[in-house]
Amino acid sequence: MKTLDGVPHDREAEGQLLSALVADQTYLYRIATVVKPDYFFNVACRRIYKQLLKIAESGDTYTESILVDALPDDEIPIREVYDQAITGGVSIHFAQRVKQYAYAREVYKFGDTLHKLAANLDSVEQANGVLQDNYDKLNSEFFASGSDTYSPAGVGEICEAIHLKRSNPGVHGVKTLLPVFDNVVKGLKLINLICGPTGFGKTAVALQWAYNIGIVQNVPTLYLNYEMEASELTERLLACGSGVPLEDIQKGSTNDAAHKRVEGVSKSLRNGKLYITGCEAKTINSTINLIHQYHSQHGIRVVFIDYIGEVALDEADHGKNTYGLYGEWLQRVKDTVSKLGMKSVILVQLNREGEIADSMQLLHKAHTAIKLFEDKAGRPFYKMYKNRGGPMILPVELDFNKKTQQVSEKEPF
């Protein structure tokens, strides 16, 4: 471990982390939850990192010239950062190293503090109190997330929030506006699966939910799309919102009345809080980074992944079977949305037998899941595949207008 006057540091790792972040800005939003500016030992690196965060938080893209203009005294280190720019993917590795050395410095300071206090401690109890207090602060700073373990006081706060529901009875949390589903599930949970065979309307259901959440209810929502061009996805949203046949929108053959409805939905999409992506390849790393990015920039509360089978493989993923791989991916999504206080909706492929095609771990890790199917007469239904802690209801018939891509519920039979 490198030291400067006895203080642990790694200037090279700090520079490499900055180089990775300028190579791919999307990683910054994820790194920002791991690395604080104070973790940088080098003053210039710390200033550059703070400026990257400031620019990104404003919604802008940083460039070398922008950074030099903002930090003229740091022009040389900025040039060095760009000269050795590398792939953004290694930022995770170097972020951990920067955090490791920051922790080592705090341990060093901790020891120095104890050394100075030792001569003035009057008792073993006092010494133990100082030791425990400083250790708790250090451990909390670097390891305790504060979101997964709750003290009695924390549990009490949760109870108070639950009791407050009495002043506003009904379904709380994020609703899909499909009343039967919402009443049974009581609002979206952490991981919600929409499962169905190819061509059974998984995307139509997901887009209806996303439209209801991000446009009708104005809840910030991200729709991560892995299959369709952004224009195709938008056409389906226009049909879903307007009730105008998708084919008419695609061909530009709408009459004046229909076009007016489509224009109204266009305005809603422009002014709403539904963010969509194109179908560019996305690995699980880029997926996680996009969730962090849109949460940081737009405060998204719900993310859709359409669908998990289309997530691109990282180099490390090749050769792994889908049973374990999809389970790992879902766990990473679960950890991310839990940490950020979000909900997720994930589309899953079913095989011809109506079972999850590639990994039952998806169902095991989910909180709720619905399965889409058709009866012998060709009528579309969904049934609860899983509802953790809640009832498993009879199948619910869907009113699915394939021409307009609109999906709603009929009463259970």
C-alpha cells in the first residue's frame, strides 16, 4: 500500500477512476452512490470529481474543454485524465479501490486519534467508550447503508407511516390503474413480473402500466427497451393513450378527429414523466447504470425491463447457464431498486408449457408475478403466478384491443 507521510493513498487509482468516468458518463450515476468526493486523497482529483458530479446533476454532458473552463488551475491533471481515458466498465473496480484507500486513511486517523487520547483516558470503561464510538462512526460511513437494518426507533417510524394510512384508506404506493390487480397486490412491490409466451401481449400490458403510471399519474418512470426502436415504442404508446389503431398511426392514415386525439397524447408524452430508451444493446451493467442515472437526474420511482431475456451478455457472462445468470441479474436489479427506494416491472418469457423458459430463480426472487394466457375461445386472461404475502385470485379476463394496444381488466369470473 502506497503512503505519503504514512497516509495510505493511491493516486493512480484515483486518476484511472476519473478516466473511466470521462470515457462513459453513464457510469458516474452509479459511482456517485459508492464514492464520495472526500474519498479522493489528491486535491485536484477531488475537484475534478466534484465538477463531474455538478455537471451531471445539471443534466449536461461534460467534455474536456468544459472541465478546463470550469477548473483552469487543474488543466494539466484534466488533460492527463483524458489522455489515459479507458472504458467506463472498469470504473466499478477503481471505485472500490478509491473507497478502500479512503477507508484505510480513516483507520490510520482512528489509530492516531487513539494514540493521542490514550494518555488522558481515566478508565478502561472510558477507553472502551471512545473505541466503540469511533469504530461505529467509521463502520457506518463505509459499510452501513442504513436501509436494510432497522433499529426499534426505525421500526417505530415504519409503524407510524402504516398508521397514517387510516387517514387516507385505499391502495397506497404505485398503482397500475388495473383495479383488480391493484386491490390484490396493494401497489407495486419491489420486483413484479409480467410473464407470457411470445406474442401474448407482455409488452402491451407493460406499456399500458407504464402509460398509466408515468403519464396518467405523473410518477417518474423509466421504460428500458431492448427490442424495439424508440419510434416504434412511441407509436404504441400513442395508440395506447389515444385509442387510435396502431396501424393508422404507423401509416399516417388517421382522420382529423383521430389525429387530434393522437396529438393530445403526444402533448401528454412530451409533458409527462415517462422516459424510454431505444433498443441498443444493454448489458446488466449498463442496465444498472441507467437506473442510477435516471434516478439521479429525474427521480424515477419505477423501472420497466422489457425483457430480461434480451439483456446483452458481458464478457464474464459467456458460458454461464441462464438459470444462474438470470437469477444473478434479477438480484442485482433487486438490490439496486431496493437501495434507491424504487419499484421494478420485469418482463419474462414463458415456454410452450406455460412455465418460465430459462430460470425459475426469477419467480423465486420476485414479489409478485402474473401469467398471461388465452382460454380455448381465444380470450386473454392473466392469473396471479405469485403474490408474496397476499391472496392468489382466480384468473382475470383482460379487455385487450390489439388494434389500439389498450389493455384493461374485466371482472374475475
